Amino acid sequence: MTATLAPSRPRLWVFNPGHEEALSIPPEKRYTLSKEIRWMRYELSSLLHLLASDDDLIYVPTSPDGGPAHLLRSTGEVLSSDYILPPSLSVILWGQDAHILRELRECPLFSRTTLLCPEITSSYLRLSHRQSSYDLLSHLVHQLGYPQDLLPHWVTAGADRTETEQRLRTAITAVASRSFGSTEQLMVKRPYTSSGRGVFPLPLPIQPKHLEALIGSCMRCGSISIEPHLDVVDNWAIEYTRNAQGEVSFFALSHFATHPSGRAYLGNHLSSQQELWQKLSSCIGENTLQRLIEVQRRWLERELVASEYIGYIGIDLFFYRDGEQLCLHPCVEINLRTTMGVVAHFAYERYISVGRKGIFRLERSNDKRPTPKQIPLLTTTDSTHFSAYIELEE
């Protein structure tokens, strides 16, 4: 397994979930986060202590109810107000976007510190668009023989509503006519989304109100994806890292759970990488898994050649039911960012002893009292909106 990213100077870790949506907003405009995302940023930022080390710091933004922005040590402890920051900090973002960089530059906490921020390149923006998932999936279809019917149908907005409607009807008809997936609904995905946000089912046959909403969404976003609705059975991800030399390396496997709708992350299964590898390779074969990782890795390395991006990359997979068979979808989406799978990996390494297993859980809840089998990862109160903990298996 590849080692974690080595720091050359103190780093500032920043948790900014929802950054994909921010990428769709021009940098010169102000981006307003939803209240839920703002609470996530405020309450879950301390999870980054699992990734931070030594003299690293963690940024906690202003809370939705007016709590001030502050900093944490790499241990998760609140930094004292008289602490003198180093002359410079390397900024490590959960996901890159211009809006969070502006927030950091305008934050009084850093008025006397130089923030060394990552450059957001056109290749990074291109690979953050869902179209890149289509491109990689198409490559895997041709290189490794995955079914052509897995490919989404991308619809670019027309010059007006009439042209956009015609394009959408054509795409819906084309995908619905495949003898593949559900006959009752399709899946629609917006271009800059992740973790189930901006993903929703489209009932068949399509109703006028749904078509109107779809036309509006396509014209606002510039494009949308129409794809088969599959019976998802099990979710996985392959995590990679990219270093300063542009080399992409395999980092870890991630086995995670989502809400039955597939639109919300619930948690990760925690066990050793050896056990995860054995479990996944037992389903698809060792050679198939190795070949999939190598083809994905080379594609990422080639497509990011002009990028300055350094960090984690996650590619989501899932198993779906096709009749009596379980089949692998080899590229559901590309996450050009840190993922909860990476956080869960480090939680396993820090808290679970060899030979034991557990579940990393992230929940919307308040004041969840841990049981003897649970290891809390956040401090919760009766006003807390989220909880994160490890639940140990027997």
C-alpha cells in the first residue's frame, strides 16, 4: 500500500464538502452553501485529525449560528487564541474550488500568514465534471469489455427550451429502449455533483411535470446525464493518490454503504486491506481486479498530466443485479478529492487492532451516546447535528 502524502511544511487541512456544486458557480460570484453543508463543515472538520500530523492545523469555519471560525491542532484540540501561526501554511483542501480559497484568504485568522494554495487548472475542472466518469467508463468498456449499455447518455442543453426538450426526449427514448436496468425508471445526474447529491430517479413513462423540471435543470447546468437505473447490491471504491511528480498510485480499497436510495453516504466497512482485497477479488477475480486498477491508474495519470493536483482520487464502483447474475459497474463516478473512504481507512489504522473489524458510521443525529462497542470520533451534545463513530464487531 502506498504511504500517505508526506508533508514538507506545516499544512492547513480544510473540510469543504459540496465543493463539486461550487465548481459550477463562476469564481467572481458568491456561492451560498446550504445550511446542512455549513453544519457539516463546522461539525465534521475535526475528522481531519485522522489525516493530519505533527504541526498541521485544521480549519473550522464559522458555524451557521454565528460561532467563530477557529483552528484545531493535528490532535483535534482547539488551538489557543495566543498561538502564533507559522509564516506559511500549505493548504490541503478536501476538494478544490475557488470559493473556499477566497474564504480562506479573507479569513482574519490568516491575516499574518501566507497561505500556499493549490492552483485549480482546467484539467482539474474537466475531470471534476461527470463527463469525465463517462470518458473513463467508455475507456473501460473498450479496454476491458464491460457492457456498452452501462454508458450514460449525455445531453447538452440546446439553444432554447424546444431544442433542449427534443434532445432530452431522444436520450430518454434511447436509454429506455435498452434491455438493461429498470423498465420503470431511469437515473438523472447533474454534471457537478457527488455523494448522491444532484442524482435522482426519473419515472417512466415520463410525465409532463418531470419533463419540464428536467428541461429547466439541463438548461441551468448546461448538460445532464441520462442512464439506466440499476439494482445496486454492494458499493466499493478504489482510492488513489497523485504526487507532485504527477504519478498516480493505488492507495486502498473502500467498501461502503449508502442509503437505499443511493443518494446518501452511511458509512464504511472496516477491515484490513488484505481482507478487503480478498473479498473484492473473490467476486471478480484477482487478475480482473489488478487489471482494472492498472487501467484506471494509467488513465488518471494521462488525463491529469497538465494538472497541478496533489492528493487523493476515489473511483466509485458497485455491484448490480442483472437477472440471476451480480455484475460490476467499474466507474460510477470519479471523486477528485479526499473521500470518506480515505477517512475511514485511517480510522481503521488508528483505532482497530489487528484481526478485528468494525463499521465507520456517519449519521445525522444529536447527542448520540456511545455504547461500549462504539468509539466516538466527534464530541457531541444535545445540539449536535452529526455524529461519527466506529462500531466494533464481535
